[in-house]
Amino acid sequence: MVKNEKFWFAVFTNPRAEKRVAERLELEGYEVYLPLVTTVRQWSDRKKKVKLPLINSYVFVRTTKKELRGTLNTPGVVCILTYLRNPAIIRNHEINNMRILLKQVVDEHGFQTIKSEDLAKGEAVEILQGPFKGLSAEYVQHQGRYDVALRIEALGSVILIHVDQEHIRKISA
């Protein structure tokens, strides 16, 4: 590992402070990624489209381990996500998967399922076509429909999307 090598880390924020924390971290010179999804919120007098974090209370920061401690001085940052008492590194492909996922609007009904090769639950797959092309994920079966789970191991988070089985390929070990 190179001394000044940059990695992605997750910082935990105060509730509903993700956007402000991301802005502050960017002003401090950090490379920041805050995945946002657009959703429609209903008030008594109107509906409005709002952008909300994909994962509540987390902002992703790309920096060196040495500079990471400086993020704790940013107002709204509570702590750094750790694993075995060390800052948890979020792998580049997990960040890329979130970016691919957010490029497209996920239709709540998904795509029509077409019979294809048999896949076992938990197998690593790659999406070959469609809006999620290039995404690496874990295959699951959910309520009789075929879905792909995008797992972000360091956060313990899983995002389910529905993908046509013709567009899935097993990743060789």
C-alpha cells in the first residue's frame, strides 16, 4: 500500500445533514460522493420532487488515511465508519456500482422476467445490457421475481433492482 494512496471512506453524519456535510467537505478540498435519488414528496397543499440520499446519514470521501481524520472537524460529521478499529475502505467498484445505478431511474415494477440460465442465490453476476450495464452485483431471488442485489459490504447495505435475466451473466471466480 502506497503511503499517500487515496481510498473511498464513509463518514457518518447527523440526521438529514448529508447535503450540507458534502458541501462543507468539498469546500475543505475533499473529493466527495453523495448518491442522491429523486423522489416525489406529498404535502397537504402540493407535491414536490426532492433529492434524497440513497443511503441515509452517509457521505463518501476519497482521501488518504492520514487526511481522513480532518473530516471529523467538519460540522455535521459524527464519526468515520470503521471495521476492526480501522477506517473501513469502500472499494472503487462499489462506488462505481452506485454511480451506474443512479444514472437510471429504477422503475418500481422493474423489467419483464424472461427465462434464462439458472443462477444460484448469492452468485456474483454482471449486468450486460440495459440501463444498469456494467454493474457487478450479487444475484438473489425475491418473492418469485428475479432480482439482483447490489451489496455494499462495508456499509452492510443492500439495494434490490429487477433486471431481465437475459441481461445477466455469471462472473467466473
